Amino acid sequence: MSRPSGAAARRVQAAPVFAALGDRTRLTLVDRLSDGRPWSVTQLTVGSAMTRQAVTKHLRVLAGAGLVRDVRRGRERVWSLRPERLDEARGALDDISRQWDAALVRLKAFVEG
């Protein structure tokens, strides 16, 4: 089986990002992390009913998709967003949007022709 290239490869690479963001909790964590500063798990649990273990589990999924990274600071880890992965996913959505626009132009030409 051949490997996709160009826009198709971009969509394949973005799939884990979309899968990770498909969960409301993880989307909320990304929203909190989008302020640009690092957050500890303890800080991320403030105001939620989730345990630190549950937040850590979700952060690991986000890390697996390349959306966040962690750094050890003293005895704890702090997490930060990797916005470039969101930009890559946005690029995949832009590719899909262009494909739909082209398909609609072809459909319009067919219907009017």
C-alpha cells in the first residue's frame, strides 16, 4: 500500500488531533492551556470535579496526539499546548474545504450546463 502525499498526508497526520479533540474534557483542557502558560495537573483540576489521575489520563491522550508537552519542574510536571499541531490540523481542514469548494463549482457547472 502506498503512503499518501501532500494534502492526503496532511489529513492522515491530523487524524489523531481530531480524535483527541473529540472528547469534551480534552477540548476543555486544550482551551485552558491555550492561554500560553504552563499548567500543573493540580491547577488544571481546580474548578472541575475531575481527579488529578483523570486529568493526567486525558493529558496523556493529548500528548499522544502531539497537542501538549510536559516538563518536570521540581516535584511536578507542567503541561503546555503545542499550537503548531492545531495549525497543522487547521491546514487539513483547509484542504478539505478547498476540495468541497471545487466539487461545488463542478456541480454548478454540470447543473447549469
